[in-house]
Amino acid sequence: LTGAAFALSAISSLTALVPFFYIWRIISQVLETAPHFENAAGVAHDGWMALAFSILSMLIYVAALWCSHLCAFRVQRNIRCQVMEHILKLPAGFMNDWGSGKVRKIVNDCSASTETYLAHIWPDKAGMIFTPLGLIVLLLFFDWRLGLLCLVPVGIAFIFMAGMMGDDMKAAMKEYQNSLETMSSEAVEYIRGVPVVKTFGQTIFSFERFRKAIDEYSKWTIAYTKSMRPPMLRFTTAINAIFAIIIAFGIAAGASARTPQLILNLIFYTIITPVITTTLNKVMYAGENEMLVTDCLSRIQQIMDIKPLPEPEKAETPSDYSITFDHVSFSYHNDSKKILDDVSFTAKQGQVTALIGPSGGGKTTVSRLAARFWDVNSGKITLGGMDISKIDPETLLSLYSIVFQDVTLFNNTIMENIRIGRKGATDAEVMEAAMMAHCDEFVNKLPNGYDTTIGENGCELSGGERQRISIARAFLKNAPILLLDEATASLDVENETLIQASLSQLMKNKTVLLIAHRMRTVAGADQIIVLKNGHVAENGSPRRLWKKMVF
């Protein structure tokens, strides 16, 4: 289809020049018969022929665009599908590292740029090649002297254009995309924090990184515009100088002999030269767009180059669901600062292991490493005595029910948001899980009940309601391992007590990793691990740690 689009566009470009031949014939007949214009018998025929070829050119171009758009939409769809399929195979911590705003921009905008290029720029490239070739033939055929003079500013314009399209432009396009990515990522974070900003009467300047991203983009745009102003001015002057050359030639040639042929050529070349200007502008903007799409493809490739977590050659199944951290050390992006340093403990099946300690101690990192969001830098994590890196990642995650403090919901109904916990669950099973998480308390007050759409990331719900939906997912999945990271932090005391009673039923015979700051939440744990600065500072039963005054 891309080849057909290119070929049809080339034919359309050449066909579009044919009307100019008939226009030349019309002008010639008018000048020859003046002032007896009724003798110009062929004018009507030539006019209809010019119109016919113009319509034919448009129809061929429409066919070319049909082919290019069909191809472009397929390519865009395939790119998005392949990138998303690859992202699903990446470590679960990938989104934490890159940021949802940046990834969203690459998946949506960068793939959309390929659609723009294939649908519009690619067929136009045929016109950029064949239209100038056809124009050169026309310019030199009717008056080779005037034709050569018209080509002089075209050559100069190409020189100026080449100066704008070099390595500096490529670097500028890369900086432009980087600025947009940073702004997009920071904008997502800012929008999510708007309620907090309003609550405390702050402005955008309270989000320093977002403001800095906007300022840097503004500075870059102004600097880039100023740097492009001189070469763009020279390019525009050159392509529009063709008219000045035609006028100068007419004055010089008319001083010696004002023949009908001279007048004919001057009129004809004045009519056809705007096509040259339009074509050169297309060439310039197409070159810029090609650099842009090349940079976008490189960004897509950056995601595709990220290797998924290594999968075992032979997938194995753990004998039980006890989790052991064996001298585990970990840092994000192989940073020198260790988030966890030589952490060792065992969370036994059928027991509740609570992780407590000051913020930044590594509690959340432990819970996410247990589910293999990332691979550890040293040491190992085992499940049932088996290294989790030897377990198929999809199988591993199927063993976990996870409730994090940051709840992710989708712009869908409450029913479908809970059903994410277990694909294929019946409505009755979803509602039973919702009742165990005490969701029915607020769902029954909604106009459409469980069929109520809750907006992007559950924006129509309160923090506690969103948390209960997340807990309902865990009830529905009912996996053998339960990770709870501040699962009841957004709940009031009354609802926390009710849900804790339900969770205690869910925890039976399961391996539970529980992160909490409220002592009443961890009081019933079988063992408590105290994490401080990435180290295990203390561990033992709640009674033992109370005696040691750890709390």
C-alpha cells in the first residue's frame, strides 16, 4: 500500500502539471487573436482539458491518500499493540521508573507521528520528487533562458534549506521531544495533586519540577525560534525572489523588443512559479517532520530495547508459599545508594509478617521485590525454597493478591473495576467480594449501583471508597500470598475494624506481608520486621518487641 500510495501520488503530481500546458495554449491564442478574441476557437477546448486534468489529478491523489491512510492506521495500530504487549512483559516496576506521563506520550504521540508521516508526508514525498522534475521540463521547454533564471533562486533556497536540516536540527528535535516528555510526566503528577494544591491554597509554583519543566520548554522554544529566524528569512526571500527575477527579465528583454512571445512567456512563468514556491515549502516541512518521526521511532525503540525479566528455561512450581529474603540488597537503576542492604527474613505460610519502621526504610520496596517488580542486585528471594527468578513471571504474579496504598482504578464501572481481581468472575462472585470489603455500604447509595462509572482513576470516589474496591479485588482473587501496603490507611476507624475482621478470614493459611504505621493494625501479627535505613533493625513477635521498647 505504501508503494501504491507513492506511485499514485507521483502520477497525480505529473498530471497536475498538464493543465499548465493548456493554460499556456490559452494565453497564446488570446495574444495571437487580440483584440479579436472571438477568433480564439480553441480556448474553450483547452479550458475544459485543463479542468479535466485538474480533476483527474485530484482523484488520483485521493486514491493515493486512501492507500497511505489505510497503511498508516495499520502501522500505528501495530506499533501500539506491539509496544503495549512488550510493556506487559517488562518488570512491574517499569512504570515507576519511567513515569506514566512519559510512557503515555511515547505510546500515543510517537505512534501518532508515524500515522501523520505515512498518511500525508510519504505520498507528498513523491510530489516533492516528480513535481520539481516536471517543472524543470516545463520551465526549460517554453523559454530556456527564463527557465534557467528561475532555477537560480531555487538552488540558493536549497542551500539555505540544507543548512537548516543538518545535525543541529536533529539535536533540536530530540531536545524538543525531551521537553515535551518531561512536561507530560510532570503534568500528570501535578493534575493528580490538584486537590491538595487547592486545599492548601497553593499555586502551580508549589510543584517546582512542573514549573521548571514549563520554564525550560519556554526558554528552549524561544531560543530555537530565534536561531531559526535568520536562515528561515533567507530561505523565504530566496524562494520568493523568482518573481523579482521574472520582472527584471521582462524589463530588460522588453527594452529591446516587446514581442507577443515575450509577453506570453512572462505571463505563463508568473502563473507557474508559485508552484515552485509551494513545492519548496513542502520539502522543508517534510524534512522537519521526517526528523521528528525518526526521533519518535527511536524513543519507541528505547522501550522495545528494555529486556523483560529473564524467564526460566524450565518453569517450576513452589512446594509452599513461604517467602524468604536471603541477604538481599537492592538499589534503583543500579544507583550507588542502596534502598535495601543485606536484608534477611522469612515470611512463613499461614503467618502474618508485619513490616514497620520509619518512612524511607524500604518497607514498600520489600513488598514489591517479593512479587518480583524488579530483580535484586545481590542475594536472592525464594518462594517455597525456590528462587522466584526460576518461576514464570506470569505464574508468580498469579500467586499474589496485592493491595497498595496507591490504588489504580479505571474509567469503568465499579463491577468491572473489582472484576480485574479475577478475570471471568461472575457478577455474584464480584458482589460477594465487594460485600466482604464493605463496598456495598457506598455502592447502594449510587444511582446505578455496581454499574456506576467512577471516572478516571476513580475520581468520583473518596480515598476510602477507592481503597475498599482495591481490597475487594484481593477478596475476589483469593491468592495464596497477600501483600498489604497500608491497605486500610484511608479508612475511618469504624470501617477499618470491620474490614480487618474480614481480612483476618482472608488471611487464613496464607502468606501475608503487612505494611502499616498503626500499631493496632500489626498487633495481631505473628512476627514483626523493623526496617530502618534499608536494614533489618529488629525482628520478633509483637510481645518480644514491646518488651524491648522497640515501638
